[in-house]
Amino acid sequence: MDSKHIPELPDGAWDGYDFTSVHVATLVADLAETPQIADALAPRDYDKLVNRFQRMVLELVESLRDEGMAVGEVHLHGCSLHILFYDAAEVERNYALDGHDPLKGRARNEMIAACRASNENLSINALKAAIRLKNRWLIEDVNLLRVRAHFQPHRLAIGVHAGRAFLINRVYGARRIEGHAIDMVNHVQQHEERALYSGIMVSQKARDTILRAVVKHTQLRQRVFFHEHELDERTAPDNPIRRVAELKFYHRIGIHVPGEVIEQYEAIFALDRANAWAYYQLVDHYAHEVKNWTRVFQLVKAALIVRPCDEKVHLDMAKYYLHIGKLDQSRQCAEEALRINEAFDLALEHLAVVAARRNTDEEVIACWRRAVALCPGSPVNNYNLGLALLDVGMAEEGFHFVQEALHLYPGYKDWQVFRETLLSLKQEGKLPELLEGYLEPSDDDE
């Protein structure tokens, strides 16, 4: 147990047992098919494998802490890992909310908002740590050698869960966090044998928390997409969790993928073009990091042969055609992505961009309306629909959607674009009085 990093709790926190409950996000990982690997290797070679895994984990944990992530406890046993993300200061916040002299009014609402933001960050950080763990393991010597010998790398079975647990003194004298949320993550991880994409299995609760949090930050175009798995009770009657979500792909959530990891994914994709996770990593790298659209086109053409019903592959082709200026082909590919997955709002966003390039305002507005209908809680969708409506003179309705975007995420203010639209409307005599105030300088501009 990594107890030296567990913060001290405030005096008096034990006056009420419930005050010691905290939200925790748990990341577990095991080397998949460990019995077969241990049987195939000599004892000394297996011990070297365990040492490599543990060294890699400790380096990752150190970097997570250096970045300010709330890593509470870390448990390592062989090739089995538990990382618990929680903020011990939540005990103080709970006491402030429900103790002998609870906060009231605005102070209480601000404290609740701080608690929710902290809890959302825990789940997002656990997911990011899982992705980074997967990437770091990929470039360990044992996996580099396997891929160079045309074998798939050793797989990690990864699970992420979030919920409430208790940070209290235990009967055996240690102070640590334990509870239902920590016990259940192992059942989430057991679904990994059904993995189709990343092999990072996420509980429904953690998935919902992550999606809510990411929506609030979509001004950075962040997206996280999951694939739903439902467990057959006949094949796993002892697993209490019947449904989990597997991380399918993500978009711009702030994870740097080193060049040596990309090289490994290149080799893995060459071995198996049906490997969707390798494909997603490569396309994201070449499209957004190095802007090599020729390589993007090669990857998409290869993936379409084996994954013709993958909406992301068709959207990637749409982006390629948009890049080279073939708007009709770009629109057709995005529409195919939407036909495969009618809830895929990234395809609608792309169609709106294509329509804007074609100067068809009605089509732009129609796309953003569909996007808002699919994801009404997205600041991006509401904001862009509002701007599109303002641009064609539908000022009151446009103002409504802009206001909704600012309500959903108060920090979402692209004032330069917004004010340019307002100034244009004012010059044309179409700006309503209710929007005049947005042309005045604000404190944010200082």
C-alpha cells in the first residue's frame, strides 16, 4: 500500500461517519492471459516481465502526480495494478456541507459545484491514465521485440469505475480507502475478454460522468466515444455487472502520443488492419499532429476494406476530401457515417462545415439543428447554431441558442467570432436591442 501519499484528514472529521465518504475513480490493470504467459516462460524470464511492468507503472504514477492528478493509493502485486484517484479534501467539503454548521446560500452552491467538478476530473483523469498506461506498456522492450518479430504485443486488461468509498481508520490499524466502488471495478475489468477496440472497459457510471464532463469542455473540440457491451448471464453468471462501455476512440482530450508509440501502432496495423484502436491512433496523429493527409488517405483506404461499417472511418475519409477541396465527396462520406450511426454528431458538425464552404446557409442551419437535437447539452452545437441563425438575421432565435451555450458552459466565449457577427448585423440594421450589450467590452477582455 502506498500510504505515504494519503493526506491527513481534518480534526473532527470522525464526528459523523458519512463525512468520511469520498468519490473515487479506480483504475485496475492486469497482464491478460497471465497463466499462459507464466507457463510459457522460464521463472527468471517471467520475473523480469513482472519487474518491467512494475517499473513502468511506478514511472507513470510519478508523472501523474507531478501533473497534479489526485492519485491517492497505488497497489502493485505481480502484474496486477490498482490506482485509486480521490481527493481527501472532499472530507472537509462534506463536513462543510453537512456538519454541525453547514454552509448556506451562495457559499453552499459554490461548494457543491466545486465538489462536482472535482469528481468529474477524477473519472476523466482515470481514463487518461488508462490510455497512457496502454501506450507506455506498448513500448516496453518485451513488446517492442514481439512486434518486430511479427507478434501482437502482450495485452493489458484494463478497467475503470467510479463511485463512493470511505476513507477511514480500519480495524487493523491502517487508514485507507475501501468500499463498494473499489470492489466493483474488478467485475468491470472482466469484460475485457470481449474487447473490440481499446480494451479499456469503463463502468456505466464512470462513462456517464466522463461524457457529462467532456461536454462542458467541447470548446476545445474534445470528444470521447464508447462501445456498449452487454454480458450474457449464461456465460458469466457470477458477474454482477451486466453492461460496460469500452473506450472506442477519443478526439483531442490532451493526451500526447510519443513518436515511438506511433511506430508501434504502425507495425501493429501492418500486422492486422482490422485493429481499430491502432487505426484510430494513427489517423489522429497524422491528421492533427503532423498534417500528413496522404498518409491519412492510405490508412482510411486500408481500413475501409476490413471495417466498411465503421462510422469513424467514413468521417475520416470525409475530412480528407474536405482537405483537398472535394466538397461533394466529403458530404457523401459524412452522410454515410451518419447513416451508419445516426447519433454521430461529429458527422453533423462536418456536414455543417461543408455546407458553410458551399455557402448554403439553410443547410448549415439544418445541420446544426440536427446536432442540437442529438446532443442538446453541447455548448458547441448550441453556440454554432446560434451564430448561424444570427448570420442570416434570425437574431432572437440565434440569441436564445448562444445564451443556452453560455448557460451550459459559462467559459465558452469565442467573442471575436461572436462580435464580428453582431457588428455585421448592426451595420445591416438587424441587431435587436437585447444583443447591444454584447458589443460592450467585458472584464474578460482586460
